[in-house]
Amino acid sequence: MDNDTVPAVGPTARKRSNCVPYEKTLCNFDTVNTKHNMNQATIAAIRNEALLQLQQHQQLARASMLYVSFVNLCIFIAGTSVAFILYEFLHINPYGVLRQANKQLQHLPDNHFLQTRDDFAVYAAPGTGALDLDALKDLYVSAKDEESGRASATNVKEALDSLKLATEMRALGKGEKAQRLYEHAFALAPKHPEVLLRYGEYLEHSQRDIVLADQYYFQALMLNPTNTEAVANRQRTAGIVQSIDERKLELLDLKRDALSAVHESNAALRRAKKEAYFQHIYHSVGIEGNTMTLAQTRSILETRMAIDGKSIDEHNEILGLDLAMKYINASLVNKIEITLKDILEIHRRVLGHVDPIEGGEFRRTQVYVGGHVPPGPGDLAVLMQHFEHWLNAEQTVSLHPVKHAALAHYKLVHIHPFIDGNGRTSRLLMNALLMRAGYPPIIIPKQQRHKYYQFLQVANEGDIRPFVRFIADCTEKTLDLYLWATSDLPQQIPMLAQTEHELAYVDKLVTPSGETATNRGSTTPIADKFESGSGEIP
């Protein structure tokens, strides 16, 4: 065997045999790596091309969206312009006919709702002495619709039966039974003209309550302007009631002057003012439903500490009213005119802690207050401008300060320009007007909340005089408390003495000179003592 043909044996042979598979594997790896690099390049190219196409599609989509948005904007502007033109210059009726619109404010109270003069006029045709019922119809309108303003037929029938029986009891001299029957009839049908008329006559002749009787005659005329008996009764009582009201306002001026004579350094006066400040805030927020007690209200204002168990809103209502009163004391008491901006500043402080967004802003939605529907939000700007003009007009300023303040309170709360805080703002405006005239800020007790709202409702129905009298009574009680607190040795509480004086004055008006005080309890009709329709004071 040749050496060339003998296979190699040993390590050298093993190394050579292992070399062949390794080189083959290396060659295969290079081939795979080359193919992998080619695939990556292809994928990258495809990816770049896809990204480029995606960017092109996105650019086209953005351009399309911009075009659509521009078209929609043009359509919106065109539609808004057309709607504005139609709203301002044209009015479309249900049949599609265009006609010129008479721009009128909606939900405004009738003229007699806000009367400030001639409230006690006797309605007779000039120069004839005869009743001008047409003029009466123009002045007074029905307070409510038949469905909502009148009691049910059953109640009316029972009320009329009670009136008939009350008349019989009165004729028999059974005064207490007659009074209960009259009150029962009034409770059943308080908006029935006949009930108002007969109950008013009973109050006038038997109870000597001329003021309340005149109020019921007024309401009877509102419900039935053609009721000649009610007109005749009003002619008889109007002058007397006017004299009583004027006398009341004169006495308020006298008490104001007496309080003004007390020096500012008087320690009792300073304590009374501080206590009245707490009382005013406590009662004003209490009317709106705040449950804080007087002691808790005083604690919040003095310590600024929270009361356990009370809501944040109740705390903020007190703090807001405190800020508003400080603003009035610092800015409005000595100001000649109170502007719309001042009213908004008052409201901004009243509601600033409770609702800062709505504070000092007119409401943007319709609201409903019991049976009263205030004007719509679109009318508020114009109405408040009219209110500002009325508030500072020469004719308005010439009114008695108490009457001016009461009317301003009623008008503002009737417009109801804010989403919340209208009552508090109205009472603050009223007190600002009173303070400018030298009166202290009056307190409307929260215990009289029902009466307060009742007189506002009566004013909405057409007779604002009861509300003015209510404000005058609150003014008098506030003055009495100041005078009583600053008196060294008061013999009696001034308001009690005033009540006796008022009774004597009313007796003087309704009692002829020949009648003695012992005849005060007689049931002689006042109609027999005055010539019917004269309206003159003896």
C-alpha cells in the first residue's frame, strides 16, 4: 500500500476532517446574511413609501376639513345675519306673512301696578260727579283668570251663604258670631268681589278698620270694575285712608328728627347701631331660609369662625351681606344718585361668596317666583335702564323717602334681574335710600316673612299701598327701638304710645265732632256720617 493512498490517522487527520463542514457552514451564513440585508432594504423602502403616502393622505384630509369648516362657518355667519335681520326688522306671523314688528317688552306689569301718584284718586268723570266706568276699566284690570283667580263653585256658594248668615247675626246684635262668619266666608273665597265688598263694609262700620276696608274695596274693583257699590265705598274711604297714610309718614319724619338729635358719641346709640347691624343681617338672610341663629350670626361676623353643623352656603350668605352693607356705608350713603352699576356692585357682594360667577350679572334664564313670572332675560337690560332712570328722576326723588324706598324695593324685586339674591339686594337698596334721607336701615323681621311675601303678592295684583304701609311700619318699629335704647328713663316703649296716638287720630277722622268717645263702639255706619261720593274729610 502506497503512502499516498494511506488515509491520515491521528490529530492531523481529525483536524482536516473537521475543516470541511466549518467552511461550508460559514459560506451558508454569508449567503443568509446577504439575503437578510436585502430584505431589510426592501422593507425600509416599502415603509418609506407607505409613510409618504400616509402623509399625502393626511394633508389631503386636513385640506378637506379646512374647506368644510370654512363652508360651515360661512353658512353659520349667513344664517345668523339673516336671523338678526328678521328679528330686528321683520316679524313672521303663523301664516308666513312679513310685517313690521312693534318692539314691546313682555311680562311688564300694568301701569297701575307701579303707580306712585294719584293712588287715592276718586274715580269720577271730570266736572260731572258721575262715575266714569270706562276710565275705571282702563285703570283696573282683572287680577287673575277665572280658573285661577276664583274659588271653586262649592266654596263660593258656602261663602255667600256665610255672608247671608253673618248679616243676620249682625242685625241681631251677635257681633262675635257675625265676625266669625265673615272671616269664614273670606277664607273660602278671598278673591270673590261680593265677599270682599261685604267683608270690607263689616270692617269699616263695625271694626273701624278703614284702611283694610279700603284695601278690600280696591281688590273688589280690580275683580269687577263695574261694581258701583265698591266704587261708592272707595269714594267714601279714599280720602280718609290718604290722610291716615300721610299722617303716618309725617310722624316717621318727626321720629327721624328726634333720633338725629342724639349725638353720634352717645354710647347707647353706638351699641344700638351695632346690635341693629347684626339684627339686620340675621333677619335678612333668615327671610331667605338661612337657619343661623342670631348668636351664631354675631359669632361669624365677629370671629370669622365656622359654626359646626351649618352649611358653607349659610356662612357665605352672612359674609356676603356683611360685605354689601359695608360697601353701602362706604360708597352710597352720601352719593347723590344710585346707578345701575351700584346695584350690580351690591349684588356682586351679596352673592360673591355663594356664587361668584353669577354675582353682579343679570340672569340668563327664565325664573318663576311662586305665582309671579318675572320678565324674560332678554328684557332685563332695558328694564333695568328704565328702573335706573325712574330711581333718580326728579318726580321720584320728590316722593317721601319711605315711599320712595318701598317702591324701589318692589320694582327691583318685581323685575327679578338676578338668578339669586334679588330679595337681599332689594332690601339693601331700600335701606341705602332710607339712609340717604337720614333714616336708619330698617329691619324686616323673619317672623313676618309670610306677611312680607303676602304684601308683595298684593302689589303684584295691583295695589302697592299695603306694601308701602308694611315698610312704613317696619321703619317706625326700627326708629322706636333706637329711641327707646337711647332714652335715659323711658316711661314706656315708644311703639305702644304711638299705637294709642294713632287710634286717637283715626277716631278723630271717622268720628263727628258731636260724638263722644263712648260712642266709639257703636255700629252706626260711616256712610251715614259722610255724604256718599264726597270723599272729603270733615
